[in-house]
Amino acid sequence: MTQREIVRFLILRTVGNFLVLFALFGVFATFGQAVAQEIRFRKEQVQGITYLVKEAPSSQRFSGILSKEKIKILVPKNTDFGILIPKIGANETVIANVDPAIEEEFQLALKKGVAHAKGTVFPGMNGTIYLFAHSTDNFWEVGRYNAVFYLIKELKENDEVVLFFEGKRFNYRVVESKIVEASDVSYLVNSQKTGEELLILQTCWPPGTTWKRLMVFAKPTKST
């Protein structure tokens, strides 16, 4: 091999290694949080761990009993407006009145929590409560915004969703889920036309992408 061929080989190998590393970085940045959430969820399933929503921190004795029974307590991060989903261990603040049509606005909100779509109703009112955690940002930043709802794909009929609003608790049960096109905004447009209260949770589908939307629908049960 001549010196020129050796140099060419080294350059090509270096470029090839860089491209492989860049591709791996892209995959990890896009799907890393989804994979981490999935591993946590599967591990807790194997361990038999479940979550219970409680409005105030438990006493030391009560917490000890629960820990032996593999029950973890979820205390709401925000009782002014917050969401808790016991099955997947989700506990997050909800940012109210976020315009889903203004990217800069909802990107900022999604760094702080889950977004409540502007123009939709609030807990306890007739109509649709529309909460979303998704992003149309650069692919390597998608995971920064929608990690909270990565696991809502695991929600099945009758699973519990709890909202807190203005200090009051509102309980819901899942009734169905759908995968829709990213361009489908019919549930937002028609949010005020329903005669009963309906909660919709929306995230990107598949996790870590912005190709489609996964929507989970829940209806109210008795609130406390």
C-alpha cells in the first residue's frame, strides 16, 4: 500500500466512524428517553410496583407499610393544575391556555410540564379538556418535550387519570385510545361542541417522533 493509499484509507475510516457515531447519537437523542421510560415501566411491572395518588405526604409509618406492599405514593406536583397517571407513574404540572398553533409558545410550556390547549375547557366543565405533550422541534430535541406522556400508550380501558385544578381533585377513567394523523385537529376544533366532559391526552406517535398523534380519551368519575 502506498503512502497516498494509506492516507486515503485513514481518512475514509475516520469519516465512516464519525458518521456511525453521529447516527447513534441521533437515535439515542430521539428515542433515548422513550427507551428509559419503557425500561422503568417494565421493571416496575416485574417488581409488582403500583402507584397511589395521595393529596398530602404520607406519615412515616404509612409510607413504610406501603413500601412493603410495593405501593408508591404520588403526591401532586401542582394542585392548581396538575395531572397524575398512577399506572405509568406520571406526575406533572399542567400549563394552562397554551396555543397549540404557536410553536414558540407551546415549546416553552412543554419544557415546564404538560400543556392545556387554549380554547378547551377546564376540569369540572362540560366540553373537552385537551392536554398535550409533543413537539415539532428538531428531531434531536423531540425527547426534551414529550417524555411525560411517552407511556400513555400503555393505558387501557378503565385505567385511572387524576387531574388537580384550583385545589380540587378530579378523577377520570380511560374509555379508548386512537392514533390519528398529525394534521387532524378536529378534536380541538370541536372541543366546545360536546355535551359532556371529556378528557383527551395527546402525544406523538411513535414515541420520539412527530409523525402521528396518539390520543387517549377519558371520562369523569366521582371527584373528591
